[in-house]
Amino acid sequence: MRILYHNDMSTCAQKARVCLAEKGLAWDSRHLDLRAGDQQQPEYLKLNPKGVVPTLIDGDNVVRESTDILEYLDDEYPDPPLRPATSMGRARMRLWIKRLDEGLHDIATATLSMGTAFRFQYLDKSPEARQALIEKIPDPIKRERRRDVVDNGLEAKEFTTAAAMMNSFLGDMETVLGQTQWLAGDDYSIADTAFTPYLTRLDHLNYLGFIEDRPHVADWYTRIKARPSYGAAITEWMNQGYHELMQEKGTEAWPRVKEIIAGL
């Protein structure tokens, strides 16, 4: 029996759900409310000491970290394959994922999301409750980054860095997709699975202005949304309250974000 501990709108959890859907694998849901701190409860920390989602339980195997889950699923359930057949294709796939894991997730997407929309979930709380939530973040660097972004939003010191990182990444993505159908070659791969939630997040924030002059990225995203896995893994798990918050605050913020991009 496969069990996935996840969150409806978490980009990392979305990655795992997309992969499970691409593989046609059934799973039981254990949904965690991240704002309520479900991921910090002692029972979950026994499974995932970092207190993050997702965590996959597959029989006796406990697999943490979304990228590891994608690779694990392709190893255990190789049909259909989600890694390129050639060593060079697999190298390209892993370079994309490495870029995601080494900055695009924690800096670009997390900062854009929090600075634009999710900070308001913190600001609705009392100062004491807000600081208590922030203090629960175990990594001191991430904790201080979160504090700055919650307090200062678009003017946080890392927000411009985040916008620049996302803009640079999408420029590289446009170049590659002008040469191949998918990120690692002409076949859909784990690289495409991994980046699906990140274009979705820009969409949810009304930040698709990032790709208005990038037709190859826009076409890739259209094809991604047309895959059955997108509906099963993302659309069916849409948290309407979160989506409305992102749409509203992203629409308000986009003129300022557009200025930031133009000034890079």
C-alpha cells in the first residue's frame, strides 16, 4: 500500500502527485495542513525529521524529499519510463533538477510566493502568534528569510534576487525548448514533472507575464496542462481559498514585479 503525506498546494507535493499520476499508481492520502503545523507534530517528525512534505510510504520503504521520490518511483515502477533512454538525456534531466533543488525552489519560488501572497496568512495573526510560527522553522537561514519576507513583502531584500533567478531560469528554459520538445530531450521526463508545479505557481499568482515573450515556455506549459496527470495531481487538489488569495495579491503586485524585472 502506498501512502503519501502531502499538502494540496505545496509545489513539492504536487511534483510527487504528478509522478504518481504519470505512473498510474494508486495511493492513499494523508493531507497535512502546513499553516496549522501538522508537519511539526511528533508522529510526523518520526517519518520526516525535517518536517517537510511530501513523504512517501511504499510498503516498508519510507522515501523523503520530492526529487528522491520521483527517482524512486521510476526505479520501482519503470513502466512508463520517466527518464531519458540515453546517458546524455539523463544528465540533462539531472542538471535541470539540480538547478531546481539548489535555489529555484527555496529562493525564487518560495520568496515570490510568500512575499506576494502567503505573508498575509501570517499578518492576519497576532504578532506573537506570527513570530511563534516563524520560530518553528528549524533552519536559521530559512527562518530569517521568512521573517524578512513576511514583514516586508515585495521590498524584502531577497525579493529582487528571487525575481531575477526566476527570470533567468525561464530565459534558459525558452532557449532549450526552442530546440527540443521537452526539457531533457524529445520525450517527457522527470525534469518536466519536477517543473510543472513551478509554472503552475506563476500561473496561480497571475505572474505569467514572466513568459509573455517566451512562446516556447508558454507552449510547454499548455502541453503540460493538457496531460491527464495535471488534472489528477493539481486541478483536483486545488485549494480554492489559497488560489483566490494568490490571484488577488498577485494581480495587485504584478505592476511592481514587472518593474523589478525591467530593472534587472
